[in-house]
Amino acid sequence: MDEKEILAWAEASGISVEQAKEYLKILEPLDKKEDNTLREVFSGATGPVLELSAGRGEFTRQLLEKYIHPDGKLYTTERLSEVAEKLIQAIPDKRMEVLVSDSSKLPLPDCSVGLVISRAALHDFVSDGGDVVKALKDSVRVLAPGGTFVIYDKIKDGYKDVETESAEGRMERMNVELAALEGKVCWGLHYLKDYIGLLEEMGFADIKTTVLEMPDQPGYVRYMTGNLHERRPAYVKRWGEKVNAILDSLATDFQNVPPKALSMAFIWGRKK
């Protein structure tokens, strides 16, 4: 982040610029550990890369800037066409192709990519029946034999009751509640062992893990409360007035839950 970005983040979080800089300094060795892990993951990858659920494209940019070769190819999925269009406009990179799709039905041939990766998306994964293995089946289909499937996500290891011990953990429950409004199931936060078990059930071998113990983010509650306040009209538009009860409950709980951070974990395996 440059000085302007640091100042904006500090103001939004209600912390000093010095606190913001100190937090970013603490993140430096973790950023290096993340980079080392991603370089290990990508070192043996051949062929195009598929990113599941690009969202706003923060990780998409990172992939293109550091891990996708100059003559490489990155497919990235986004199920909402309006979000996909914004992503295309925001990242004018010829190596990227946005697929307006989800992982259950991908417009790609069998065995056509060398690596599939999902960052901070699987815990928010929404499906009709909650069967994650079934919902991810098509992303396994397009992965070539010997290719790598990578999950990079939040885990709730270290907490007895993550929703009462971590504001971030309580925040993530909202996605489960929002999915329920549509009669769907959100996979939600899980333990590291659950992700390992998921890859094993999907048939992957040589599974490896790396855990990043994230520091508590100063001003997290204030920042997320403000963020939710800004998003409330859009949430009401999508889910109706009943979503207000969920947002109000979250805001109330935030005042009583410590701002403890969740760890991040890499879990990856090879397709047989």
C-alpha cells in the first residue's frame, strides 16, 4: 500500500497511521511465506490456470502479476454477469478470460488446465444441497492428470467456538444465514482437517498444507461495521427487508466479540 491507501485504511478502521503501518510490518513475513508457498505450488504447473470465484479480483491481479507466465493463460470464474463485466474492465489483461459460470458447470474441455486454485472462496461456497464434492466435480474434470488443485482459505483451528471468540468468525456466519434466505446451503468455516478430507474425498494425492497464523487486525470491527452499513441497501435489494435482522444481529454481536483473526491455510494435492 502507498501512503494514500494507508491513510484511507487507517481512517476507515479508526486507527492511527502508525498502527496501520505497524500492522502491515507484521504482515511482511507472512506475505513472504505466502509467496514462497505459491511459488512452490506453481513451480510444477503446466498449461492454463483456473481460478474459482474471482469476486473483485484482488487475488486475480496477484496471480497475473506474480505467478502467471507472460505467455500464460488464466481462466477465472464469476457467476454474476455484472460482476464479471466489472472484472473485465478493471483488469485489462489479455492473459485473463472471465467465465460467467460457477464450478458446477464450466465451459472448458476435459483435462484442459494444469492448476485449479480457490482463495478465500470455498468457505463461502453456496450450493443447493450442500454437497461440496459434487459441486466441485466439474473443476476436477477440467484439471489434467498430474495437475494441482489448491485451496487457500480461512480455517477455524485454534477456537473452541469461533463465532463467540472471533469477530471475523462471527462475520463469516452471515454468509450461512444469507444462503439460507435463498433456501441454499453455505459450506461455512471449517477446520484444516476438513479441507484435507475434502481433497482426499475428491481423489487427490500427495496432499500438502501450509498455515499462516494471521495477526489480529486493528480496527477490524469498526471497518467491517462501516462496510456492512454501506452494503445494506444492496443486501436489502437482493434479499428483501428480512436481511436487516441478520445485519442488526451481526452488528450487536460485534460489540461483544473479540477482534481475533482467523488463520489462513494452503491445502493442495495432485490429481491422479
